[in-house]
Amino acid sequence: MIARPTAWLAATLIALPLAAEDAPVERRNFVSCPIVRDTASVPCWLAEYDGELYFLTLQTDVSAPVTPPWLGHRVLVEGTVTRDRERICGGLVLEPVVLSVLPELDAACNTAVLPAEERYNLTFEPPRPPGPSAGRLAFAGDPAPAAPAEPPREFTLRYDFDGLVVFRHAGDLTSILDAARARKARTVSITGHHGSVLLSNGTTLTEQPSFARRRAEQIATLLRGAGLTDVDYQIAWQDEPGTADGLNDASLRRVTVEITP
């Protein structure tokens, strides 16, 4: 069962006239306490919503495309049920899935780790070898994608709910830096956006407005810190959140970057 929202969460929930049954049945957007199930290889993360158990991700490190939740914190889950896949660790698979750890500690999220069961054993290969990171956190994740024949001029970075830059943004930041240098950029225009999420229970969860500005300013700060100092930075942000429809609300949480030679 899902407990009553905390004060922080309750303040951001706004009732909508759209009923839960009107939302696409295979789409699941909900806030819940995460659950860890142990296995013989690697723990897996689950969450319960409306009497059903959902598989979220495996316990990996920060280089994984989906960052695991945290015990003691609620997690915002945005995903689509994949009916043609077998359950993992007893949970329905959501694919794709976006997970956002909510910042406030919640005493209700105190479920003990579920014990390992032979039927839930998993195979697992780590996403990268063990050892320390390469150093500069914002640029030290997965390598950037192979450069196209002509460097792009526009980029979009996606964010967790109420989130800033994390390890998975490293490749995007490196691509922006390389493209700006290759194009001998004179201007880098950065626009921050914040969003909202239409939950499956018919309410809306809205990000703090300050994140639109903070995201844009952080990207400029990171690019300057990486040595891109001989350009004119034009920084803007949208004060109003994007309108949620329950289908792809994670795309509303973004920063767009445009390079002008």
C-alpha cells in the first residue's frame, strides 16, 4: 500500500479533473517507496503501486543508464508496462523507465530487504570495470557518441525530477564542448525548462520553479570550467512548467543548447 504523501510531496500535488481510468492503461506514473530484493548475484529494485509489483532496475553504479533508488526516500516512477517480457524479481517490467529519487527523507520507506529466493536469481555483468572514476565528475562518465560528419548545433539534456547534472550527462556535455570547439562557436545559447508529471492516480506533480534557471546556469558553469571561455553565453529559462499529459512528461525536464559559429 502507498502511504500518505509527506509534507513536501503533498504541497506539489494538484488535483486534476482527469480520472485515473482515463489514462493509458499500460502507462504507469506513480510515487512509491522502493523495495530491494536480494538475489544470489545482484540486488534488484521493485516498487508497489495499486496492488501490483513493478521491477525498476538492478543495483548498479552511477554509470548505469537508470540510477537505482535510495532506501528511505520515495521514488517517482515513469514507465510503460512491457507485457511481452517475463517478470523480473517478481515485478512487471517497465520499459522504458525513468526513476527520480525525491529529496525528502520518508520514514514510511523503511521496508527491509526482501530475502533471496532461487527463482529470482539473475545473471549480471557490471557496466564498467571496478576502480576509481576518471576524475572530473561531470565529464567522466560514458564516452560521448561517435562524432557525426558535421558537429550538431543543437543539443537537449534530460533530467530527473527536481534534478541537476548527474553522471549520465557526461557524454552530452563532452559532445557540446567538442561541437563548440569544432564550429569555433561565438555564442552558446542555453535555455532551462522545468516540468510536471501527470500521475496515474489523476494528480499532477510539479517541479520546483527554480530548477529551470539552476539547470541552465549549471550547464554554463560546467562548460566554462571545462575551458570553453571564449564564447558569449546567452542563458534563459522558462518560468512556467511544461504541460503534463502522462505520456512523456520526463521530456519536459530539459535544457536545450544551441551553438552559433
